[in-house]
Amino acid sequence: MTLDDYNSFCASLRQTTHVVQWGGAHVWKVGGKVFAIGGWNDGDQLFVTFKCSEMAFDILKDQPGCRPAPYLASRGMKWIQRQTSQSMDDGALKDYLRESHRLVVLKLTKQTRKELGL
């Protein structure tokens, strides 16, 4: 997945906003809350960080090409960083990004969800 592919996909999800921050990371939010971070790379590979369920975190944290997200996971949050497509292809990554978006929406207040039409 290229950075353009990542940004296009995240933009296609409902009520998202985009900002470049934290040293050039492409951060996607819904209701002001982060659901995806992309841009840290090693060479040409795009790194993508996303929120996930506890079960997905337990499975993904040990998969080749994935790791607990730096900073976030060390604080007890269930976030994974995909570094390579070795065990997660782009289709699966898109599924996890959709789920991250959904998980963040569920944590928004009822009022915010109503205002956003979510």
C-alpha cells in the first residue's frame, strides 16, 4: 500500500479528517479521535498504525511484519503497527482500518455520534 492508497482509503470512511503531524505522520481521525497513523517507513515500505480489539491485538502482535505500536501499546492501548505485508496484505489492512474506525466511533459520545450522523 502506498501513502496515496492509504490516504484515499481513510478518506473514504465516514466523517474522517486528515492532518499531518508528529514529524510528518499522516493521521486520520473521526470525531477528533485518532483511528489510523501512517507514514513512518523504513525505505519504501509504509508503516500503518491502527486501533484493534484485544483479541486481534493478541494475534497480530506476534505476526511477522506487525508489532505492538510504539508509544501507544506501551501505555496499555491495543494498537498495532503493520510494517510489512508479510502476514497482512493490503485487503486485510483495509479491514483492520475499517474496524479501527468503527471502534473509535463507538467510543465517541452519543452527542458527537449524532452530530456526525454516525
